[in-house]
Amino acid sequence: MWNNLPVVMNMNRVRKVRLQKGLTQHDLAELAGVQQKEISLIENDLKPDFTLKVAKRIANALGETVDYLWPDKWPD
């Protein structure tokens, strides 16, 4: 259970940055070219198997890096 804690905390970075930018999940989904449901699932750690391609789209839409949003998700 505790092994998942860093990932859960990092998922909140997506929500935190999205809210700081004044974006709704729908706004972010449109900017990233993904479905709003996928944003919701990722933010709530209900979709831990999303792809690096999706992560890059979300990061680009937020003006952040994948490494910042998910520092422990993908090894270098």
C-alpha cells in the first residue's frame, strides 16, 4: 500500500497545476487531446497504466514536464 504513495501524491500535481492555471478537467482534456474522463481517472489515480504519450500530452498542455508531474513514473 505505501509503495503507491509517491505516485498518488504525484497524481495530485496534475490537479494542482491544472487548478493553478484556472483550467477545468474539460479544458485540460481539450488542450491535451484526450477525454475528460481520462483526466479524471489520472488525477484520482484510478488509471495508473496510462501511456507516456498521454502523459506528454497532458504535460505539454499544462506547460510542465512529464518528469515534474510524474517524477517516479517513468525511468530515464
